[in-house]
Amino acid sequence: MTALASNYLTPGARDEDWRFTPLNRLAGLHDGSAIAGTPMVRNISENSGVLVSTIPNNVPAKIVPTDVVALRTIENAADILKIEIPKDLSVTEPIFIDRTGSSANGATYERIVISVGAFSKATVIIQNSGSANLAEDIEMELGASSDLTFISLQEWSNDSVHLGRHQAIVGPDSHLTSIEVSLGGSLVRLLPRVDFEGSGGGVDLYGLYFAGSEQHLEHRVHVEHSTPNCRSRVSYKGALLGENARTVWFGDVAIRAKAEGTDTYEVNRNLLLSDGARADSVPNLEIETGEIVGAGHASTTGRFDDEQLFYLMARGIDETEARRLVIRGFFAELLRNIKNEVIETRLIDHIDRELGKVSP
């Protein structure tokens, strides 16, 4: 199926892909020392026409990962959860996958395959909570002219470790909206990746993260433009509050020689709310052809905007509430893309609780 992960070197602090990651906090998921335990509790909503099955873990990955944790996941997962949206089906209600971890379960390796048939439309929302040491590989395959919204919510307990690859293959004239939200967990490291399989495809990749004291939240996005006339937009926003709060964002966009007509832009914004917090932001563009519509990137990391705070306080709003309103405004655009009022309210309440832990 793949080369054995044991044949790959254990990541080291000098490896480019791991140099920002605290390896001593990975619970052995990266070096093979983690002991696999019982699967997490997993509840899946029933949606008319959607096919849900558990199949043996003998299906090779469409794109073989180079990440050693993803390789170990593909080898060690007990089975594959398959979500299939048949051709020409428009699923009106979101497909929910609720996963609840327990610290007593040991390490969990999970594979999920989401297959969207041609001319179909669906929204898949994965909600993660509880305590877990999770390594996962999620593969999405979008048929021609299909539309998938994929939302991943990391609301783990603060002792959790979550390492995941989220791989999407976007077919011709199809569209993917991906929203990654990381709020909980001791260490979360996600690798969203998109590969275009035909011309006319488009992706909008959004990310929201809020790191508190001692949390490490890392997102490494890769968009592979290898076919003509495709469009990608990447927008990630993060806030950091508390001692040793740490975030890492990498945005890699590759435009290959055959990918004429590519239109791409990526942006990452980070807001530092306290001393001792650190955000690393690294956008990269690799361009092999000049025949493109456009390509660009932007990255900013800064302190709280005192002018906005002053504006609100001058109108009678106390400082604590003013800070909360500014943070809400910072995240509002990304939260609106979720298009689920219950989830949006829950995430805002989570952020408000984090803001309340440290006084201005």
C-alpha cells in the first residue's frame, strides 16, 4: 500500500517540516512509540441519500503522504470511515461527524474518506471534543462540477494532541470550501493540502485559531496548482493570549509549468494579545510559468489595535468589553463562512472565555 513508516527517519528538530514543532509534546505519534488504544466515540448524522460505511483499511491513499505521521496513520488505522455523496445529489443539511476522545483510550489512528460525486453538493462538519492523542488522515475527492464545504472544529481539552493531514483532490469545475478552527488542545498540527485534477476548479481555504497559555497550534497549508485555469484563496487568522502561547502557519502555493491561467492569493493575520506569545508566519510561492492571472501573498503579526480600543471606550464601552468586540470583529468574516448559527455562537463563547482568563 505504502512504504512502511518505520523505514522513514523519525522527525528531528533540524528537519525543515518539524523545526517549529515541540517534538517532546507529540505523545509518541511521530516516532512510533505511541500505543494504539480503543477508537474514539464517533457519531454520524443520518442524511437522506448519503452513504456511510466502514471499510477495511486496505485502500491506498490517492496521494501518498511524505509526512511520517500520516504514513503511520494509514498503516495503523483499524478501518476507514467512508462518506459517499452520490452523483447529482444536493444534501441540504450538514453531515455531522462528532468525535469524543478519552485520555484513557491511548493513541487513536483514524482514516476518513469523503467522496463527492459529479454535480453533487454537501457540507461535512467534524466536531472534535474531549481528551485525545489523535493521528488522522482525511481524504476528500470531488467529482466534476461538485461542491463540498468541509469544516473541522478542534475544541479539545487542553491535554490533547492532534496531528492530521487533510488532503483534497479537486476535480474539473468543482469547488471546495475548507474551514479549519483550532481552539482547544495542548498541541494541534494540521496539514491541509489541495491538488487540482482538472481545469476550472476553485478552492477557498479558511482558518481560525486562538492559542492560550502553553498551547501550540500549527497549520501548514499546501496548494498544488498543476492544471490550467484554477483558482485558490487562502485566509487564516489567529490570536494569541497568555504565556508561551505559540502558533505556526505555513502557506505553500506551487504553480507548475502546465498551470497556465492560475489565480491565487494567500493571507495570514496574527494578533498578539499578551507578552510571551509568539506567532511564526511563512507564506511561500513557487511559480514555474508566467502565464497566470495573478499570484500573491501577505502576512502580518502585530499587537492589539489601541486606536480601535480607544474609539470604543470613548463611546462609553468599558475596556474588557471593548477588547472582546475588537476580537470578535477580527474573526467575524471567517466565522460567517460556517453558516451555522449554533456553531458560530459556541465558538464565539469559547473565545470570550479565553479572553476572560487574562485581565487587560
